[in-house]
Amino acid sequence: MICLCFFLLCLRFDLICSSPQFYDQTLCDSDKNYPGTRYTCNSSRLSCQTFVVYRANDEFATILSISNLFKRDPSVVLPINSVSSSNQILETGREVLVPVTCSCTGQFFQINMNYTVSQNITLSAVSCEIFEGLVKYVTLAEENPGGLKGLLVGTVLRVPLKCACPESDDEASVKFLVTYPFIKRDNTKKLSEKFNVSVEEIWQENHLQPSPTVYPYTTVLVPLKDKPFINLSIPDSDPPMPQFLPTIPVARTTKSSQIKNLYTVGSVLVFCLILAILVACGLYIRTLKKFKNSNFHSSTRRISSLNSCSTPTRSSTCLSPDLLIGIKYSLCTFTMEEIKIATKNLSESAKIINGVYKGSRENGEVMIKEMRFEDTKKAIDLHSKINHVNIVKLHGVCYGEHDFSWSYLVFDYPLNGNLRDCLETSSAAFHWQRRTQVAFDIATGLHYLHYSVVPAYTHRNMNSKGIFLTSSWRAKITVFGNVTESGSLACSTSWIAPEYIANGLVSEKVDIFAYGVVLFELISGKDAMDGNFFKESISFLGGGGIEGGCFDQLRDLVDHCLKDDYSLAEALCLAILARSCVEDDPMHRPSMDDVLKILARMV
């Protein structure tokens, strides 16, 4: 009896181990594991030669590039795909069979691969875009836990692609299980036609119900008894034609007088119904107007009572109706006591620049801008129109208690501090790729202010001390409004647009000039207090260089803490762009639209 039980238990275990794999229908970027997220090893095969299907795209458009991605010899991949040359450009979406070695590693079958990161990208994009769903994001995250904090160019990722091996090498049984990623408008019927295999076999191998719904960037195993061949002539499935009910002829009646009577009675009833609806609408509108008028008068009385206040306190503050109208979205309200606690009583140690303080609160750090009361409404009104990832967000406001002429705006504080401080520390973390991304972020924020805010907004105070960097090294611009009192950011740099100094002329070209100055700081790491220094440093860009070659002078300009870890071509491109931005004649400077088109090719 014990032997019989043991035999049945072993038989059950063997059936479980050798059972078909499951289909995971969850999204490619899901962070959860499900049956079918990875294919489990069976009891008899530890490795096998098999195939995966990969589709040509803009980045991997040839057999050569696809072979390099999968670390395969192009001469092996080429003949099984009926392509004449490994450098032939394939049509986007063209399916390519890639021979691979599938191994049982631990509990799961997988194709053990490495991928070297060559651009700014996320783990999710590597999973769902580079490898087209052949590995799920959660699997990639488990194999590369450090990648969750960000991927640097040059990082080598472990990529366990999905695969599976059949049970045995018997000629009558399945020889290959091809890993196939679905795309939009795919289905198992079309898949069976492509590989000339019955659809029932596909359902059985993947634990699928008959005629299942499948999803893009999920994988399925195709069981084949011979080497695979894809029929690329299978057309896309067309949507079914609408079915119309047959027209049934209506017999004409001879009792025309009865029909006329019915039409007459129906018309009278419809007319009465419409009349009743119009009367009801009129009564409703009249009641609604009366209700609104009563609310308006009560609101006017409340605002009048606010204006009649004489001494503002912590519990009651006199606000003008204009200021109340300017607050177009919900802001947190802070007390003066909270501001003093956050900034250690507005101490010098908390000061970032004139009139701007760094404060600490329980839920994080904030930036506090001291501002005259009459300018507060303008700043709040401006931020009610702004919603952009590259602009520091306004979080709340505090109105003065005893000195009502001053108020404080509270902004989010990006954790890496301002750009000027980051450049002065010469941190190795602030490498060249991050600097080009910062240049792009600043340009994107200015482009938003110039083209998307109505009316268009000119910053005027753009400089490296007013640009802040997040923990992920993304740039955010501070927008405090066009404040011209002492303490404004315009006083923090002496190299500003000449037309602004001479005539006070303000246009978007003033921001372009300031952006060019910031670009020079990003390239050189030096402060732009002295414009003459930069003009001499870039004289070689205009043909003014005499001693040394152009590239030698460019290397002297680039921040020495970068060493040689930067692209000389990109550095030259940024330097020329910065040089054009600081032209004395504003008409010769590019627009922010032009700047973005150039930088978009670098990030």
C-alpha cells in the first residue's frame, strides 16, 4: 500500500512538472509575478536549442543589428529568415526568427543574456521596447535591483529572456517551443496560420481557453514538430462587417381616414407636451436667477466685512477681493510662526539668495520667497496658469501678521539644490549626460513660458542660482514673477542682455541671452559674473583663436572635473549654440523653438 501511494505521488509530481506552461495576460510593465511570467523547468530537459520571434524596428532594422542584440552570429540567423544580406533594411514590424539556447536556471527556463545600456532609458523600456515583451519588467527588476534607482549609460544588465524546452527528443513529439510576443490585432488563429500548427495545440500548450483574448507585449509558446518557418503573407485580421436586418415590406392599408385621425391626436399630444416642458424650463430659470442673486449679495456682504478689518491677526486676515479672485487654485495657508520655525527665524544660514530661504518641515524641505504684498497677487495669478514638470511648483502662501506689507510664497524645494552650487562642488555625479539633460529641461521650461502661457511670459531673471535640480538630476526653473525690487534675481548676475541694460527693452530674446549664459556655465562649470571672461574664452568660435587648435581651446573651456568623459562633438555643438544665444543683436539670437530642436538630438 505504501509503495502504491509513493508511485501515485511520483506520477502526480511528474504530471505537474511536465504540464503545459501558463499564459500571463498582464501588462509587460506590471510589477507583479503571475503564472506564466516565467516558464518553469520540467522534469526531463535542462537545456535545448529553440527560437524566439523578434520584430524589426527603427533601432534594430537589420539582421546584423538584431543578431548583435541577441549575441548571435548573423550567418546563423540569416538563412532561416530568407533575407539576402545581413545589412538589408527590414520593413518595420517584420518578424525575425532568432535561434537561441534555452537553459533551466534554478526554477525557470531562460535565455541568459547581457544588455549594455547605450542611452537614457528605464528598466520598463528595456523590457517592453528594446526586447518587445520577451522579458517582463518584474523579472528584469528582480535580476537587476540596482536598476530601479536609474540606469547609467554603460550599465550591463542581466536579461533572462522567456523560453521553454519540450519534454523529449522523440521525433513524433514536439521538438521546439518558439517564444512568440503578441502585438495589437494578433490572435491565436492568425498565429496558427503563420506557423502551420493547429490552434488547439497552441491553446493546450499555454493553458488557454478556446478562442482566448490575448494582449500586446505578452508571450505565448508555439509547439512545433519541425524547424520553424513563418508565413509572412498572413494578412491582418479585418473587423467584421456589420450585419443588417432584412427589410420587411409593410402592407399598405386602405383605412386612410383612421390613420389621419391617429396622426391628428398624436400631434396634439406632442404639442401639449412641448408646451409643458417650456413652461417648466421658464420657471426653473427664474428660480435659479433668484437664487444666484441672493448668493451674490450675501457674498458681497462677506467680502465687505473682510475689507472693513483694521488689524490682521493669525486667525483673521484682511484680503482684498482682487487677491481673492487671483487665487485660482487651492493653496496651503501657513502662519508666520510656521515660516519662522522652518527658516530658523529667517536666519542668514537658511538664506539661498536675497529674499529666498530654504526651510525644513516635517514632510520635507521647502523654498520660501519673501515678497511685497502687492506683488503676491501677481505671482499667485501667474502660477494659476502654470503647470509644467520643469517649473518649481507653488505650494502655499503666508501673509504677514504685524507687518502686513510683506508676505511669503512657499515652493517645493528640489533636493539637489540650485545649479550654481552643483557646478561649484564639481561632483562626479553631475556628469556630461546629466548636464545636457539639464540644458534640455531648462529650454523646455522656457519654451513653455514663451509659447504655452497666455499671454506669453518673459522670465527676465533666468540664471544658474534660480534653477534647481531634483534628486534624479532633472532641472526646474523658479518663477517668482517679474519682481524688480532689491532682492530680485536680476541683480545676481552682471552679464545680461545689452538691450535690457541700455534701454530696459524686455522680450523673449532677453531670456534667450540668459539661457546662453547658463549654457556656458554648464559647459565650463565657472560662474558667469564676468561676461568678458566668457567672451574671451569663446573667441575661437568666431574665428578669433590664434594659438592652438579649435578643439584644444574647446577642451580648455570644458569643465576640467569632467576630465575626458564627454563627447567633444556635443560640447562643440553646445558651445556654438550658447555663442549664438549671447549675440549682442537680439535679432541674431535663435528662438526657444530653435534651441529645443537642436537639443532634442542630444538627449
